Amino acid sequence: MLSVTDLHARYGRIPILNGICLEVAAGEFVGVLGHNGMGKTTLLKTLMGFVPAERGRILFDGVDVTHEPPYVRARRGLGYVPQGREIFPGLSVRDNLRMGFVGRGAEERIDGILQTFPRLVPLLNRRGGALSGGEQQLLAIARCLAGNPKLILFDEPTEGIQPSIIEELVGVLQRLHQTQALTIVLVEQNLEFIAELAKRVLLIQKGTILRELQPRELRQARVLSEFVGVDRA
Ligand SMILES: Nc1ncnc2c1ncn2[C@@H]1O[C@H](COP(=O)(O)OP(=O)(O)O)[C@@H](O)[C@H]1O
Ligand SMILES: [Mg+2]
């Protein structure tokens, strides 16, 4: 479904992505793990088209999207839940959801999506900015679903979120993957979260994919200190 070859990107003169290659099959749940500044967000922004690819190729669903603008990629079914959530703080929860829609039938579809997010139902008329971090994260995911994606790119959904909602997020992502057959790419620094969800994990370091691991390998001390920057006794 997603095939990335030799992807390069830079900010000004500073190279950030240095030849990323990755393959994601339809229905897969793939994690990308790496610590701060390794290029995780830049990778997702380049996949979406918010950062131009300097070199390399991005195939989505068999189509070369490398030079397409973000809205065209979104229409093709590439969904994105950005780091920091980026909901509209001044709009109501319901209007935030409406912003995610492409085409007609918004109200019925909102009702359908809300079944996966019962926590948002009593909040529909509240301003997005008045929600907790966790609730905003759920809203950002729900809004992304409104665009009817086939594959969703998640950028650190657990960042700054209280543990009780992290558990709920695990459930939401599992349901999207299993019952709605969504393909998921999850970028994280949260090892436990990624180990619980992803079926395989790519380690990113300095803008390249260093190696691939099975989730159970993530907890090995050597892997932790070498690739994730976590030291555990
Ligand atoms: N808009 C930007 N302009 C210049 N440099 C940036 C910009 N965004 C990120 N960077 C730099 O690019 C590198 C990779 O950042 P990023 O992709 O956000 O990493 P991660 O998401 O893994 O923390 C970092 O060194 C960061 O400081
Ligand atoms: Mg980031």
C-alpha cells in the first residue's frame, strides 16, 4: 500500500531524511521508533507532502504521489494525525469533525465515527481548546477518520497524555486496525505503546531506517540504549 524508496528531504541546507526506504502492506500495523530530532515528524510530513521530497519516490496504493500536494494525497486515502494534534481550538468539537470531511453526508458519518469515540459525544458543543490533551487526541483521530482514509500516519499520539487515556488510545487504534481494516504507521518514542500495538518496528536514526525489530525485541536492554536512548537496568 505504501512503498517508499530512497526518500530525501531537507530544511534549507540541512538534510533531515537521508534515503528512507520502507514498505507497508495493506492491513499492516507498522511502528517507527526513534528519539527526538531523528526525523520522524519530517518523514510523515514528507509522506503527506507538507515537506517536499528532494529525491526518492513515494508510491501509495500503486500511484506515484511523490510530487502531489497534500490534499490530493488525502483524497487518495492517506490520513495524518499530526504531532501536537493541531485541532482548531476556537471551533466546537462538532465543527472540528466537520472540517475533516471531504464531500457530503457529513452528519451521518459523524454519528458513525462517534461510536468509536463515546467520550467525545458529551463534548460535541464544547470548544476544542477546552478539551484535555487526551480528548484532543481522540478528536484529532476522529477528524482524520472523517476523511475516510485507507492508511493513517500517527505522529506521537501519546505525547503529553495522561496514562488512563493512553490505555483508551491503545483500544481505539486496535479497533481501527482490526475491525475497520485500516493500515497504520505509528511514529512514537513511547516504547510500551508501540510494543503493544505494532507488529513490526522500524528504528529511525539520523534520517535513515537503521533496522527492523519485532515488538518483543524492543525491551532488550542493548536495543534500548543503542537505538532508543533509554537506559534500563
Ligand atoms: N521547520 C524546520 N526547519 C528547520 N529544521 C527543522 C524544522 N523542523 C524540524 N527541524 C529539525 O529537523 C530535525 C528532525 O526533526 P523532526 O523530524 O521533527 O524529528 P522527530 O520528529 O524525530 O523529533 C531536527 O534536528 C529538527 O530540529
Ligand atoms: Mg516529531
